[in-house]
Amino acid sequence: MRNQVDLASLPLRFNPPDGWRMPHPRWISLYQGFQPTSEWKPYPEAPPIPASWPWWEENGTAWYTFFRSLAPLPARALGNWFSLAALGLFTIVVSPFALPGWVIGIGGALGLSFLIIGVRGVIRTIKKQSALPRDPLDAIREWASERRDVYFTAEYREARALDPDEVTMEEFVHGQVSIWWGEKSEDAAS
């Protein structure tokens, strides 16, 4: 169902301070890893935020499931590309001695191709591994930001289709967040 949010599948569990309202599961889903300032109040009556409050905690196996897809490629991928490059270098070196006549050129071209493809694969694999975020929360925040952008763009487009004189995107987002924190009912916002 479109409006259902499975909190158990999210990498982080939201931990509001004592006395705070629990936001709607959609807010928890779209704002994973959000770190507010000490002055932040999602609704006017929100009690002050205790110093160094832990807003988020790992959500059991969902945490590990989330990072499995971001894990670096196994070492064998790097080894496979290196092996292909080594095979190309070996073919270039051996083909003049092992192949007769004009076939030497084919062996050399094939060896050069393997060498180039293998070296490019090694470089790409190393770059891909080094491009991974070092901080797990940064990876979650980036993931949540992308999902939030997609969600709000689609919802805003749908709202504009129903009422072309609808509010701006910023007002729309603010209204949704207010609803999720219990400031307005969803019927009043419609």
C-alpha cells in the first residue's frame, strides 16, 4: 500500500526526547539520520532538546541489510581485473616467440586489449571502493535525502494536478511536516 511505512525495514530507529510527540512513520522514513540544531522545534510546544540527545539508533538487522548493498566489491573483483591485465601483458610478451608470422600481430593486439581492459577495471574498482562514504550516517542521510526529494516532488505534482493554485513547494513540504508532527489533521490540509 502506498501510504504504509515499514519502520522495521529502515536502518535507523527514531528516538524522540521525553515528552515529545512521536512523528508519523512517513517523517521517520524520509528524514532518516536527520540531526537538528539545539533550537529546533518541530511543533511549538516541543520541550527543549536535552544536550547531546541521541536522535537515532541502529534498527537491528535492517541496519546491516542497508549497508550490505553499499559494501565494497569483494577482493576477487579486483583480482579478476588484475588477472586480465596480467594475461594481456603475458600475451604481449610471449606472442612474438610462440606465434608464427603475421599471427604475432593478432596476439599482440589481443594482449594489448586485455591489458587495457584489465588496467581500466582495476582503476574503476579502486575508485568505486574509495568513493563510498566513510561515515555510515552520512550514507543514510544521503539515501533519505534522495528519497525525500522523490517523494515530495511526486506528491507536490499530484497536489498541483488536483488544484493548480496550490501552495509553493516549500509551503507544501512545511504543511506535510506539520501534519506528520501532529500540528494539523490530514483532512484540514486537503
